[in-house]
Amino acid sequence: MEIINREISWLHFNSRLLQEAANPDVPLLERLRFLGIYSNNLDEFYRVRVASINRLIEFNKKNYPERVVESEKLHSEIYRYIKQRQAQFTKIKDDIFDSLEKQGVFVINENQLSTEQQIYVRNYFSEQILPGLFTIRLNRNTNLSSLSDGAIYLGVILRKPDCNKKDFALIQIPTNRNPRFVELPDSNTLKTFIRLDDIIRFCLEDIFGAFNYSGFEAYTLKITRDAEIDLYGNVSRSFIDIISDSVKKRKTGTPVRVIYDKNMPKEMIETLVHCFKIKDHDNLIKGERYHNSKDYMSFPLIQKKEFVYDTLIPIAHRHIDKKSTILASIRKKDILLHYPYNSFNYIINMLREASIDPKVRSIKITLYRLAYDSKIISALINAANNGKTVTAFLELKARFDEEQNIYWTNQLEEAGVKIIKTIPGIKVHAKMILIRAKEKGQNIYYANISSGNFNERTARIYSDVSLLTADQRICLEVGQVFYLIESAYQILSFDHLLVSPLYTRKRIMELIDLEIINARNGLDAWIDIKVNSITDPVVIEKLNEAAENGVKLRLSVRASCSLIPVKNNNVIAVGIVDRFLEHSRIFIFCNGGNNLYFIGSSDIMIRNLDTRIEVATPIYDKAIQKELKSIMDIQFLDNITARDWKSKEKNSIATGGNEKLRTQGEIYKYLKKINN
């Protein structure tokens, strides 16, 4: 097996989104959404991964010059790969818009407006856009450090009448306040839209005409900044203050990419380079007329079969009794939820019921990323108002969610919720709820351990698994994890849960070693793993050893897979990209016929195993074990959306049986069948 670089492997994953966008079997607006997700992912990749490589190069130049060549080689390979995808992206986008036009949906520019539409656009601009426009007069002394990361701007050339003098200006396109795509009146088509940028282009005279300008040209540009934040400030300050200040500094971080319209005149480009203080011209990227394709994710919805997927109706879980509380159902039997096939409302309702249940004494929860209007937060505040002891750990270091998490921390504290202070040197990524009730004079615990965040929005688009249990062996150990977090990381022992950074790596290595021993002894030996990423070199080496000794490996890895099993027939490795983001983490070990099952929050990456608090729970219920095994089997029958990691041709579709099978549709049918 060869090991592929993590960044390059991730770029292969992101390219699979382009494949879905190009797929004519995918509804048109869903294809457009895949382009938006691709673009949004790439923005984050530049902010985090490319920025980290840039910092590493600078660090090595000063301290380890012999390592610079390797980092610069990776940097060049990344830029080359992304540039190759750019032309592919444009071709797919043009094809989608051509197909939309054939269906009566048009996106026009400022030069295509009818007389009626021109009147509408000028009124819309005057009332909805102009009062909030952010405009900068541009010259070589202008400081552009305040330009927003990820925003788009129009670079405007202003011409005076009867002279050759040119002035420059920058206008921020206010997509934070106005929709990027604005519907226009047009009785001859199904729908007609215009981009917000083109509305501003059309109305430039309304902005600058009063200053004696008569000629205007506008070109789009976009800046992406280094998203790293400094967590090691003055120790006398609170960690919330340090995070808050660091997030503010992120907004003016070093530019790692400036994309500009390829038709932008040279003199404007030179002025921008000077104002941005760009030293590395590799960070300058020629683009098309429009940027921020991530806005395709929020393209106006048109309910027509050719445009969007059929609505998925959540499946009612067979073991949750509508006539009693959810805790009563959990007390009878362990329950495994599958999002979005089952509704996340079960978790919200469980917390809501617990908030008013007189038997419930306390609720503890870990929170990482929350919905903008979080019902989870509302339920916790209600519980505190009803006299329950509520404790929450809210991870302030969740990248790009820091500001929102600080806001929620303050809201919870004001309501009397105890906030466990964030741990500066380590992230808490585990997804856990622990409810304590007093029943017949005894403390009875209920736990929820999930692979996904407690976020009702992402639970509709991320594929996750979530265990609800009253098994006191598991619940008491969940309580130990909360104690571990509250006591600032004391060493504890666990007999059931896999807890990082204490035991997960060690236990996984032991379980792989056991499969190797069984394979050498002629026994059945196999491992099924479903994760987002496998990049940890130590575990990869051990999996390689297992395959070479006859252990059958089946790996479903959505994003980065540094393990590339080109030759070994003992390995099946696929990556699935479809309607929902594959996000669940499932581990199954043959274990000499006494199969072991785990679900949880951890990928197989250094950070998940060594520098985060992660939790995976064993699954002891035989029916749920069967459920998980069936779902894992479906992963490896997919011959529509599964890409074969073993293929030398990157991102080729995996080959399965003769019958066409799509994992997510098949899982929905399977869960519907067993819940009837």
C-alpha cells in the first residue's frame, strides 16, 4: 500500500463533488448545490490547509531550510491540481445553466434586462441595496487589511468625461444582507433571476454619477485569508476574551488567495497587489466574471421534479412509543437513530421532556456546532428554568463557529446553566448527553452518544448514527468522561467506551492485532470501518500489516484516505458522495466470531486519536448490531455513488453487482422496512 498526502487525498474527495455536479441523473438545482459545496469546501481548504502550508514554509526557511523544498513541492502540486479543476468547474456550471434555460429558468446579466426589469432593478437597488453599500476609494496608499474574508467585491474603474484620468473604487457586494440571486418580473419564463453583483453594475451611475464620472467598468475579486487563530495570549485574560480577539484578527489575516476577473486591467491588478501587500504571486488567481460560487447552495428553490430531490419523509422509529416519554422507551431497549432517515426531533423532544419531567434531576451535554436558532439551547434553558441542574461544555475552538459558540455560552450562563470551561490545549469533539433521573429512590442514567453534532439543521443533510441507551455500564462511563472534562483532564480508566486521547489508539491497535493473530491461525478475520478520514500513519501501517496477513478490510472513507490499497485483494475501499454528507463513524471487528461494534465521533486521524476528547460507544444490542452490519454491507454494494479508492484512475465509480444500487436510497428503504 502507498500512502497519499492528506491534502491531495482531500482534493480528490472534493473533486467527487464536481462529478456529482456533472451527473445528468442528479436534479439540476442539486447539481448546482454540489458546485456550491465544492466552492465552499475549497475556500475553507485555502483558509486552513493552504494557510498552514504557507506558515510551515516560512517557519522552515528560518529554522529548517532543508525541509523547504518538500513543503514548496506540495504547495505547487496543490495549486496545479486546483487550477486543473477550474476549467472543469466552469464547463459544468455552463452546462447546468444551459439546461436550466431549456426548463424555463434564466439567470441574466445587466445587459439583458428588459425595460420593465430595468425599472424594477433600479427601484430594488435604491430601496434594498444602496443604503448599506460599503465603498472604498482606491489608490496605492489605501489600506485593505479590513476587507472581509470570503466576501466578494467589485473593483470599479471610474472615468471622467473628456479626459483620460481614471480612478478606482471597491464596492463590497452585500450578500450578508441581500440574496445573491434576485428574482425579476418576467411573464414569459418559469423564473428569471439576476445576480446581486450585476444589479450593482447596472446602477454604478447611481453611486458615482454625482461625482462627475461618466464611464464605469466593474470586475469581481475575492480575498481568502489565513483562518488560524492565536490561542496563547495573556494568561491573565479569560479564554473567551482570547478567542474573541483572535477571531477578530482572523478577519484581517494574511491573504492566501486573491481571485480576480481575468479581464481586469493590469493597472488595477497592480494597485490591488500593492494594497494587499501580496508578496507571493502564486496567491493571485485568474478567475471568471463571477466569484463565490458557494452561493449556489442557496439558489432560490423551485419545487419541480427536474430541479430537486424528492422530499425525504423521516421514518418513525419502531421502538419509540408515541404514548409515553422517550426516556421510557429508552429504558425498555437501546435505540439507534440514523439521521436524516430518522428525525433529529427525537433528541430535541427528549431534552424537552426531560426539562419538565419531575423525576429528572440533571442534564449534561457537550456542544460543538449548533444551529443558528438552536432548539437544543432552548430546551437546556427551559430545563434550567424548571430547576434542573444543567451542565454544558461548549467548545469555543470549533473552527468558524467560535463567535456563535461564545454567544450561546453567554446565553446559557445567563439562564443559570453551568458552563464547563473550555480546555486551552485540547478540543472536546465527543457528542454526548447524560440525563440523571431519580426513580424509586435510585439514580438512573440515560445517555446519548452520537457521531454528529446536536444541530437540527445539519441533521437534515448529514448522515449520522446516534445511540440512546439506559445501559448503566455505558451511562456511568459517559459520566466519567464528563468528570474528565470538568476536572481538567484527569486520567481515568474505561472498560466499555473508547475515549481519546487516553485509550482509543491503543484499543484500536489491539483489536487489529487480534485480527492478525486470528488470520494467521486460519480463523475468520475481518474489519469494517466507516469514517470521514483515515490519515494516521501508525494505524495505516497496522491496517497494511493486517491486510498482508489475510485480514479482510472494508473501508468506507468519505474524505481523506491516505491509505491507498492498489494491489492488495484483501482490501475494499470506497468513498461515497451523494445527496447527504456521509458523516457517521462505525467500527466492526470480527473478533473470532464474537463481533465487536462501536459508533462514535472519532476519525482515524492524529488529531482525533491524540489531541481531542472523542468517545466511541460499544453496541451491545444484537438487533442494533445486525442493523449496523446490514448498513455497512450496503456501503460496499453501491455502484452509482461509491468511488473506488483502489482505482489508479482517481474517483472512478466502484463496481458492484449487475443491479444498480445507491447506498443512501437503499439505506432509507432498509430502515423503512425494519421500522414498519
